Amino acid sequence: MLPPVFGVLFDGIAYGMLLFVLSVGMSVTLGLMNFVNLAHCAFAMLGAYVTVVLMKDFDWNFFATLPMAFAAAALVSVAVERTLYRRLYRASDLDQVLLTIGLAFMSIAIAAWFFGTTQQPIAVPSYMRGSISVLGLNLGIYRMFLVAVGIAVTVLLVLALEHTRFGAQVRAAVDNQRMARGLGIDVDRTFAVTFALGSGLAGLGGALAIEIVGLDPQFALVYLVYVLIIVSVGGLGSIAGSFAAACLIGMSDIAGKYYVPQLGSFLIYLVMVAVLMWRPAGLFGKR
């Protein structure tokens, strides 16, 4: 029989997997493409609201909405990347920050206009509710599902970005666009696909997050903080780093709120400072 602390750690890992799905897209775009996209969680919020609309207005099953949340965020991100972001690839970090944080605030205003400022709950299928007992611990079924999703996303991204021709094209396009074009790589298409992948994962994470943390227009800013912490702690462009950082931050947040409630969410900032003092480039960062 396992002690209760393992249950707290499991909840932390499940929460970390949710944060990982939300953040790994920014790790890819910021680490591989050197673009500071502070509107990343706006795409997550878009995916979440797509799920809410499909479930409430069209009676879709929760799982059927997940691919649509991914696709909606990916498609909108391609339009934004083609019309706005591509003009700033060679701009300063400040220019990128000012544009993308402005888009984040615009997304908050648009969401509040159409959906109001109240929480938007959803009802996941009955078989995803409740918990099962494992070695004396009650493990939430939905949280187990989040862990499975996080592991699956990690494996697929590692295979796609580190062991395929597409991943090599992305790295080549980032390192030297002129040389990449000379080798026949369509740099514009490669960047568009990369942004679509990162934003689509954010949309998927937003849809998955509703059951755990709820949804309101402030989502785009509240979880941007968590995403930036995970990307910083994990290291830019490192999928394994984002995975490890998400687990660490998730467990720290849940365990801190459970065992040291007087600190609240402040514990994750202490963890971030400690890690970055030890490894300034992040756990798996190279630069």
C-alpha cells in the first residue's frame, strides 16, 4: 500500500502533462525558430472555446472535439504567421514581444465579447470521471488520460523533429535560411507547418485543460506565465527539457498547495529560480 504522498505526486505529474502539452509548442517555436510568441496561449484558449462551442451548441462528444481544437488553432496560427509573424522573423525580440502580447490582449477582449467573463465548464464522458484504486491510491481516470496524452505527444514530437527529414529541414531553415533555400527547402512552408504544429498542440492543451482548470478569457495570460516558466526551466528547443520541467513544475505546484498552502503558487517561482541558478540555460538547454 503506497502512502498518500504518491497520490499527490501523481496529481502533480498529471497537471504537469497538461502544462507540457500547452507549452511544448512554444518551446519548438521559440527554441527552434527564435521567435518570441507571447500569443501562444491565445491559440490554446481558441482551442478550448472551440471545444466548448461544439459540445454545448452542437452536442459533440468531448473526444470528437479534440481534433477540431487542434485544427482550429493550427489553421488560425498559419493565417497569423503568414500575415503578421513572417514580417518579424528578423526583427528584434522587443518588436516580437510587443506584437504578440498585443495579440494576446486582443484575444482576451474578443473572448470576453463573445463568451462573457464567466467560467465555461464542460461535461466529459461519464467513463472519464471518478477514480480507480491502485495499490491503495485513488487515481483519477481523467488525470491518467492526461499522463497518457503527454507521453504520446512527447514520443511523436521527438520522432517528428529529431528523426525525420522535416525536423532536419526546420533546423536547417533556422540556422541559415539562404543556404536552406539553396538546397531546395521551402523555408516559408516549413515555418508555417512548424507554427501550425506548435499552435495546434496549444489548442489541444487548451481543450484538455477545461476539465482541470476551467476556462475564461484570462486563460491566455494566466497560463502564459506557466508556459514561460516551463520553457525557461526546460531549456529552449528541448522537448525532453519541456517534459522534465513540466513534471517538476506540476509536482511542485500541487505538492506546494497541498503541504505548504501558505506559499501557494509561489513555490514554482522558487523552483524556477533554483534551477536557473544551477543551470542558467535550463535543464536540457544548450544556449
